[in-house]
Amino acid sequence: MKKIHILGIVVIAVAIGVIFTSLQSSATYSDFIEASSNPDTEYHVVGKLNKSIPVQYDPKINADECSFMMLDNKGVEKRVVLHKSVPQDIQKSEQIVLIGKMQGNEFHANDILMKCPSKYNDAKPQA
Amino acid sequence: MNNSTVYIAERLWVGQLGNGFVILSLLAALFSAIGYYFYSKEVLTSEWKKFANTAFIVHSISIIGIAATLFYMLFNHFYEYSYVYQHSNNEMPLQYIMSCFWEGQEGSFLLWAFWNVVLGNILRKTIEVKWEAPTMAIFALVQVFIASMLLGIYFGDYKLGSNPFILVRENPQFANLPFLQIENYLAKIDGRGLNPLLMNYWMTIHPPTLFLGFSSTLVPFVFAVAGLWKRDFTTWQKPALTWTFFSIMILGTGILMGGAWAYEALSFGGFWAWDPVENSSLVPWIVMVGAGHVMIINKNRGGSLFMTHLMAIASFLLVLYSTFLTRSGILGNSSVHAFTDLGMQAQLVIYVLTFVMICVVLLIHDKLIRVSYLMVSFLILFFGIVYGHKIILLLIWIGISFIITIYSYIKFFPKEEEEESLYSREFWMFVGSLVFLLSALIITYFTSIPVMNKLFTMEKAPIKIADYNLWMVPFAIIALILVAVTQFFKYKKTDPKQFFKQISISAVIALILGCSAVIPLYFLKDYSSASSINKWNLISYAILFISALFAVFCNLDYWMRVLKGKIRHAGSSIAHIGFALILLGALISTSKKQTISKNSSKKNVASLGEDFDAKKSLVLTIGDTLAMGNYLVTYKGKERKGIDVFFNMDYFTKDANGKLIKAFELSPMIQDNPRMGTSSHPDTKHFLSNDIYTHITYGILSDTKAVKKDAYREPTNFVGHMNDTIFSDNAIIKIDSITTNLSEKQFSENDSLLVVTAVLKATDINGTTYRATPKYILKNNSVLPSEFELKELGLKFIFWKINPQEGSIEIQVSEKVNSTKEFVVLEAYMFPFINVLWLGCVIMIIGTIVAIIERRRLNKVKPQ
């Protein structure tokens, strides 16, 4: 067996290993119900902000916490505690993706991605 | 659309001219490709050559014509055209007309086509006769595909390309605009203007550089495909090598600019976020670097034929693939900044697959298999269009193509008989290229998660930045070690003793310096408290750190000792030093990035997990002074310039006597953008050894209401002695002296009234000192209520108790309530040694330029 064949085998093994482990470990898009059944697992929950209930944010108490109601894509509504400062444009958001986990009846998110209605999203807006 | 209206003053001829150029450019590219194809078949006739060259020139002129027409429209504000209406307006400053040009998809395709034409003509003029026809045939074919992107013609429901010359009233997106009911609407309308986010100087230089980089990957590609086609696997590599170096240099510069732009103007707090758009420029570069190295092996030693072809081809195919990723809308939720979907998904998929197919077909050296493969491919395409099941058919096709590629490689591809020695340069360069290719594949796979979701109906979320870093660090370590040692191997065979002797000095220096840096950086404080995954991270950072130093010293050593410090041959050494410094700078500035804004909230969320334990938002009220890292920061207020709201803050340091000295000012900004919503732009103070980066996460953009008067917060009690200091939010208060109206003797004799005055000196942030004199009044053994208000600072003092035994006094201090007081929430970071990264980028680019110059010189000295 030539060295080059050993290299080839190593490359293939690493590639398969990476694909397999990353598939195992990476989070999935989901909804509140599934997140509730696995409270310690991280999920990406897609949904919409309930704009009729005000977003709570008092930086004087804790600048890294805000809270709001979100409807997931299955229509389940939960209170969300986002452990970050409130995104400036949250009221304009069309869709939000939360990254975090369920604790009790609240979803605790450590990050948020928002889709805002704009004609052009071919630029880098804030993440 | 209102067909009954007859519009006035539309300058339709411009669009007709533009469309004429679009069609001409497509046809000319097609004729040119055909011409070069026949020219490549014939040895003697120059008729086809003339035809093909003329067609290519016509194509070039047409592309420039399209660009010129579009510019003309933008300069003159011809709002009847959708592209102008969408991307410009009357106030557009001249320097941003360029940015308008490439803001949209059509314009950026045009920019790509333009650079291709520039490079194509240089290639055509400089290439040796033997390779002219085959390379240019493929080049022209690529141009056919890119030119078709600008067509915008409908075949039934299916749209081919997207045309930059359609009118506003022809654009279905604008069909309901009310002004289209008016005959002379042009007199009344203004364009929508450029997205203000893009109105900065980065947007005028970054896209052209990056697109020149994308274009430059095409040249090695056409050489490699021509090599497959003509079954001459070696002679193309020498002329292609200069182009490969050029591509590495220019694409690298484009990526660097993207990183610098992200760091300076965007607010994710870093220079690299592994976003799909960033990855899609990085991956072709990584592969191109790999291609360059295997081509060097081939030039010096022969062999590595399959890898040179594979990598030179893959780089361009990955550019095409990333075009598909970022422009088809498939990224959906996973990228915040992909292009909008213009309905070109199918078209982009077919383009990528067509070029894959062409490469596979050329690789097959058997007529029967070739024809069968083509037949099967078209059958699959036909079934897909007619019966659906596109995804399964696509997977089948990919499987078939993969198997045929491997079969053809085994069957038809020349292979080296001789095996490389373990102590040879070519072996380790080959390993290095393989490492690069593998890391590129892994990044591509990670970036493609949304595509995988679609192919295999999964719901996987995109890979996190931390996971990208985790996976890429081992690759970086291996790459750095190879970059360090490989030059010390000779081609074919090296004496192991000699080799180890040569690298030992650098190894020892790197280990000593590295360990003395790494231990305090990663192990003294952080390691013992880290979780197991973070322990692994810290160890890998330490190894990466030492490997980077090793690579720097080895290459310096090689340059100075082996190359005797001559710059002409040192291109690779210099570029390698740059590469190692980039990774070193990235490592230190990322792993030791410090959050200097600290949330004072007592709430502990660490129980939720590591990702949640990031208390980094600081609330800064106007006039307040808070500590941030080594600085004291005060927020002075905001000012609005157009749609940009600047939040001005002063950073102070303390001198030896503890006095505050203003160090610098920062004005992070929030753009209150009517089209994009708000976006936060950081401001950064650059020092030689670190950067102080500040951005606003929450700020009130409207003018705040007037301050409410005379409301004070609940008082805080302070117990203090003489010369003690009390801290309030906006001042430092010192107990200067205590005086009484009576001596002790008088007091014991006459107990009617005692007044004790505490003289306090309150110093505010500007260093101005105010005197406060709260009084303790005792009459007939009872304390009379008395308060002292220091209006200038909004402070109230009640001196209410004396403790004679302790010699202390007690004062209640209350601060004025400012519920409406202006405040901002900010995050601030300190990036240590990020300049090492930028320095590395510049050094690497210089090294590559040196290599290009040397290569050109060598090619001239020994013409083939």
C-alpha cells in the first residue's frame, strides 16, 4: 500500500467523522412543544412576536434581559426570556428565530435572529 | 401595469441600446466559443482564430457597453428603469454611483462579467499559441453562461436571467405603484436610493476587488479543463501558475477587505463570523492556495497530476456553487445577508451542474462511456423537468458522476510509478494541499446545511461560530507545522539528520517563547475553572500559538540562512510568515477578546448553561462615569446627522496621582435607516497593541424629554472618617474637614445648640470641585433635620449622626432621580494584538506579489 492510499483513507475517515459528529451535535429547528419535552437541549425555534403584548425591557434592572411573547410556527405561544439587550427593531420583525432552551414554562434564549421586512437584504445588517 | 396610458418623456432608446448589448454579448460569446472550438481542432487555418478572436472582442465591447449604458442611466437618474429607481436617487453623491451599480444582483453579475472580459483579453494576448484555442473556448463558454444571467427572458413560466434594463412599469414587483397611472410620472418621482448601510468607502472598493478575485479563479480553471480536454496534463501548469498566484493574491485581498469592513463597520464584534457569504469567498481561496502548491510540486518534480486538475477546477466550481448559495435564496433563515431570491435557483443549479458535467465528460477517455454518461445526464434532466422527483434524480446524478470520476481516474489518468519519500518536500506539500482541500470541504459542508436540509428533508440549524472554530483549529495547526518545516525538505530526498538540525533552532525558540506566552495567556487563570470542552479549546489554542511562532521563525530562518536574505526568491517565505501571523493575530484577538463592559445586575443565569453567562451590556446614563476595563467612561449625549445618530463618549484614564485624564473619544452610531431599520455601527480606538471597540446595543433615537425636577432617589447611608471618599454616580466626594461652632469646652458648658459642619469636596468627571457643607444640628439633645442640596451635581446630603468612639460620621446621600435621563446600553470589547492579524494580511499579500513577479521573470527568461 502506498503512502498516498493511506492519506486518502485518512482524508475520507476525517470527512465522514466530521459529517457524522456535526450531524449528531448540531441543533435543529423546532417548536415550543418539542423544546418542552427536552428541557436541556438547545433548539432553534422559529416564530412571530406577539406585538399586542409589550416587550419588557428595563436596562436599569438588567440590561441583559428582555422578555416577550412569541407564537411559534405551530401556533403555540410562550413567554420568552432573551438574555441579551433588546433588539432595537424587534417591533418591526416579521419572523424571529430564537436559540435557546425551555425552562419550565418559559423559553430562555441566548440569541435571536430577526427577519425584518425590507426590499433589499443584500447587505450585512446587524446579526 | 396600465396599458392604456401613454407615457411621456421615457428614454426608451437607452434600454433598447442596453438590451442590444446584452443580446450581442451573449451571441458573440457563443460564436467565440464555437470559433475557438473549431480553431482548437485545426492546426493550420487561422480563419477560425480570426473569427473567434473577433467574436470575443465584440463580446468584450458589448459587456463594456452594457456597463456604460447602466452607468449612463444611473448618472442621469433615468427612473423609468427599474434598476435606477431601485438603487439610486437625486441626492446620490458621485462616489456612490459605483456602489449603486453593484448593489443589485444584475449589476454584480455585470461586474463579474466585466472582470472576466478584462482577464480573458489579457489571457488571449499573453498565452502560448498551443493553449490559446482550448482555454479560450472554455472561457467563452463560461461567458455565455454569465451573459445569459442578464437576459431576463421568459420561457413560459420560467425566467432566464435577470435584466438590468427593464422598466419600472415592466417590473411585476412595482406593478401597483400609483404613479404609474400618470402620463408624465417621470417628472414627479425620485429613486429609492442606495441602501445607506452601503454608503461607505468599503462598498466602493470591496466588491470590485472581491469580484476580480472571483474572476481570477476562472483562469486556472480554463487551463485545467483544457488540459483534460487535450489530454496534456502538464504543459498548461507553468503558464497557469502565475495566474494561480495572482488569484491567491487578489482573492485574499478581497477577503481581507471584507473582514476589515465587518470589523470596522458592522456590529457582530469581530472580523470573521463564518457567515455563508464570508465562507463562500474563503473556500475558493483555500482551494486555490492548495492548487498553487500542487502546481509547484508538478513544476519541480512532476506528478500530482490529478490533484492539480482537481483543485484548479474545484476553486472555480466553488465560486459558482457559492453564487448559487448566496443568490438563490436557499440560505433562508441561516444567513442574515444573502441576496434576495430573483427566481434564479433552478438556473444557478443547472449552471453549476453543467460545469461539473463538462469536467467529468472531459475526464472520460472512452467514447462509449462518455456518450452513455451524457445520455444518462440528459435523460435525468428530462425526467426531472417532466415528472418531478428532482431531488432524488439530482442525488442519483451526483452518485453516477462521482463513480464515473473515480473510475476514469483509475482507468484513464496517468499515475506516478515512483513513490515519494517521506523526507521529500513534494510529499509534505502534497499533504498540506490535501489538508487545505479537506478543510475547504468541511467549511463548504457546514455552510451547506440549508442545502442538506432541502436534499434530505432535515431541520438542522446552521453550525455555530464556536463549532467552526473548534473544527478549524486542528487544521490550522497542521497547516502551520507544514508551513514551518516543508521548505527545509529538499525535493526527492532529504537527509533526516540535516533536516532536524535545521529546524531545531526555530523549534526551540518557538517552544520557549511560545510557552512563556501561552502559560500566562491560557493556563494560569482560565484553565482550572474551565469546562472540559473549554479545556480542550485552551490546549488547542496553546498548540496553535506555538505552531504559529514556529512557522514564523522557520520561514524567517529559511529566508535569512538558506536564501541569504534575498527578497527575489523569498515570496513563499514572506507569504508563509504573513499566513502564520494572520492565524496568530486571529487566535490572540479572538481567544483573549475581553468584554470590558460589565453588567452590574446581580442576577445569575449561569445555571442555564455557558452560552447564557454573558453579562456584557452596560447601561450608561448621561453624565455618569463608569469603569470599563482600564478606562472610566462617560456618556456625553447624542447628536443626529441625517439618519445617523452618534452617541458620544469620553474615555478617561487615571494618571499617577489618581487624577482623571481624557484618553480618547468614541462615537458609536446607530443608523436610523428608513429602509433597513436601525443598524448599529461600532466605533473603535486603535492602539498598537489593542483595540477598544464599542457598540450601542440599545439607544433611544428620538430626543429625550426634559429632566423631571426635584425628585430624589432613596438615600444611601455612608459611614466615614476624615479624608474618606464617597462614590456617587457622577462624582467622587471627599470628607475634607469637620468643624463645630463650639469648642468641646463650650459644648459641655452650654448645651443649647451644637452645629457640626462637614466640609465635603465633590469632584465631578470634568475635575471641577464643588463644596458641600451639610450640618449636624443638635438642640437640647435632639437632632434637628437639616439637608444640604448640591444642585450642580444633583446630590442631597443629610449629616445625621456622629460616632464619637469610632471618630466617624454618618451621612445620607441621595441622588437626583432621572427616570427620563438619557441613557444607552452598550457592549465594549478589547481586542488584543489584532494588528498582528492585519500586519499578517499585508505581509502575505506582499509575499504573493513577490512570488508573482519572480514567476513572471522566470517565465520570460526560459520561454518554453
